Amino acid sequence: MSIRDVKEAAEMIYWNNHLMEKILGNVDIFKDRNSLELCSRRLRYLCLIIPITRLDGYAIRLEADPNWPAFLTLLMRPRKFSSRLTVSTLSDTPEADKRDLVTFNFKDHRQNSTVFFEGVFKRLRNQITEFEIKHRRFSMEVLRNIEQLPNLNRVIVKNARNFSDDIDEEFVDINISDRIQSLELILDRQWCTEIEKMKRLIGPNLRHFCCHVNPIPSKNVWFIEEIMVEMAVQNVRLDQCQLVFPDHQMPQNLIVAFTQFMAERSQIMEVFVSNTTKTASKITEIIATVDIEFRDEEDNILQLLADSCPSIFQKAEIIRMTNPYEQHYTQLTDAFSKCWTVRELHISRSPQNKAICPIDQILLSLPSTVKSLHLINCKLTTASIEILTDRGASTIQSLQLSGCGSCNTVQNFNKLLGGLRELKTLDIDMTIPYLLFPKIIQHSKLESLIAYTNRSVPENSLKTLRQHFDHVQHHKIDRHKQQIIISKPSRLRL
């Protein structure tokens, strides 16, 4: 194509309103759109009338400078550029696709942000659906600005705080609660008193609620009551609710009361009484879950929840129990009797001593609905394997055994393959002799296997596996053993 043809083609695109709408709609970085506006009168006109359409939604974030020491923040000593406003992709955006469209740095904490919000209103008024505030105060200015965003329906509050003496009556003319459908509160010991303002975001149309309660001094636990009262006044009925209690200092009676209150108003619930908050799902991916980490032998939180909130167990699809002592086995079996729909069960613990009781009692009460079972650092014996294959013969489709002690034998591996007829995925830390490879091939439904072998595996044995599986990988672990990964395409695990 000649240069003349290229120029003619570019000119045809330039004057085609439909094509320019597609092109400019995908330019969402504010700096790039500003540059386009300066190119010509036509581009300025098009940029002003063509909205950003690259994504369905964007977020505004107000946060403190992450590099500013927290103890200076506590002393209320703001510094230059101590906080910033950004327009960004939504919090649920995959990490690889996250980016900032524009950033506004405050030179001091009282600086007016009108210019920033005017630019947002001009570019993305209808596309802003989320607002996040992190380590900053709920000022009147911020609330009045985000109220002007007609499609804002989600608010995330991460340890917001109050630097000013705003009068409560000033909030009378601020009313965005009717539009908020999703609210996520992450509160720590310093900033939970800000709930007086945050609770005003709770409205009758709230459908998704998430509350992470970080370490709380007893004098400030009243904020939980404030949330419950506001929910009752607004007659809130939720589609999804997530409660996370990562600190063992939280009084158990409050955990139970809050959970029971929310369970009566929620269709699907995730409850985490555990410091492994990394397992908590994003609000848009919530699956009915109960996750409990026992703090000591006398911890009876599971029994309290099972008695007061049986519905969260009846609806639970995923159950995780961490660090259960032998004294908790009865609680576990009682809770399992209330589980009607659980399909994934995780039990993990670090051995307390060498004479740990095997978990046979738990396996005997294994719900018949469980299809995926994960046992990590649990003491299993040959009798345990027999119970497992008997209870899960026609139900278990995925099994993970790690750090389970004396069950690591050839005989038990044979029992697992022969007894679990529906097994599709097997992840174990057993060492499998290559002479057992024919047993793997004979299992009609097995799609993936992760295990260990010794270093002397003949190439012919690996070739036999490759004839039946699409992927066979052999990785050296140490001089005595190697890890083997066998999989079909749909179940490939690395």
C-alpha cells in the first residue's frame, strides 16, 4: 500500500463517526484523552461527546500514601502528598489488568479536589460504579461528590477515620444509601468509631455485605451493634454476606450473635473465624462457606455456631477446619450432621505431639455429599484409609493427603485406587514404586495424579503412562525422590 493510500485510509477513518466512536471509547487513560483533545477541533468535539466504553465500570479510590509511616498518621501529622485520589479499574479486576486512569495527589489534607471530580464527571460520570476509601476520613466533600455519580452502587471502606469534627446533622442532605447495593467494611481497632458515618451507607437496597473485623478492644465492640440496628431499621435482605473474624481476641458471644443476625437476613453466607483471611472470596464470587481455626483445646466456637446458626451449615458448600484438637472431634461430627449440601471439606492441623489421635471419628461421620476432601497434617492410619474408602467409595472425586504420617504405604495407595471408584483427582505425598503404574492406568476415571517416585524409574514405565495420559512430568525433589505429575488436559495441575 502506498503512502497516499495510507493517508486516504486514515482520513476515511478520521471522518467516520462510527469508527471514531469505537476507537475513542477504548481510550480511557485521562492523559491520553487530553492529548487527543489538543490535536484538532474535531477530536476535541468527539472526545467531549464520546464516553469511555472500554470497560463496563470503574472505581474511585481515596487512600493515604502507603509509604507514610502509620504511627505518624496516628499522630495526625499529614505531609505533602500524604493522600491521593485515583480513577482505577474495579477491585474485582484481575491483577494483570489493574491500572490507574488518573491520579490526584493532595498537597495537604484540606486541599479542594473539585478539579479532579469535575474531570471524572466529564469523562466517566455514568461508568463509575465503585468507591473505595482507605485510611482516610469520610469528609462531607467526598460524600457530596460521590453522590453525584448516578450508577455508584458499591462502597469499600478500609479503616476510614475522622480527622474533623463534622456535625452529624450535615449528613441530612447526603443520601446515597438507596443506591448502594454492595458494601464492604474492613475495620481495625483505631478506626472503628467511624462507623457512625459508615452505617449511613446501609440502605434498603443493599444486597452484598462484607465485614472484616480486625483486632478490636472491648471498649469499641459496640460498632457491631450499630450495624445490626441499622440493618434492622432498614429491613435489609441480602443475597450474599461475608463475615471475617481474623483475631482470637474477638469475644465469641459477639461472633455468634453477629453471625446469627446476618444469617437470618442472607441467602448465601461466608463465615471465617480464622486468621487465614486470604481464603476469603471476592464479594462477587461468594460460595456458602464456614472456615474455623480453633485457638486451643477449650475453644467451642464451632459448637456455638452449629447450635445458634444451623442454617450456615445446612447451606455450606465448603467447610474448612484448621487446628482441631481431639476434644473438638465430637463438635465436628455434630456439625457434619447439619451439613446437607457440603461438597468440599478441608481439615488441616499441625500435630501437637507424637501421640495424636487419628481422625477416624471424623471420617466415620463424613457427609455423603462431599466430593472433594483435603486432609493436611492429619494423622491417618491403615484403619483410617479403610474408613475413607468405605465412606467415599461412590462419592469422593478429588482427594488430597499431605503430611498424614504412617498411611504412606503401597498397600494404602492400592486401597485408595481400588476403593474410590469415582476418583478423578488424587494429590498425595506418598512414594509410589513404578511397579504400581499399571494400577494407575487401570483406574477408569482417574484424570490427574500428583505423587512421588524414587529416582530409578525406567523410561519404559514412563512411556506406558504417556500412552494413557496426555501429560506426564517428572521433577527432581532431592537425591532420593522425584515428583510425578500425570494429567489429562482438562485437569492439568502444575
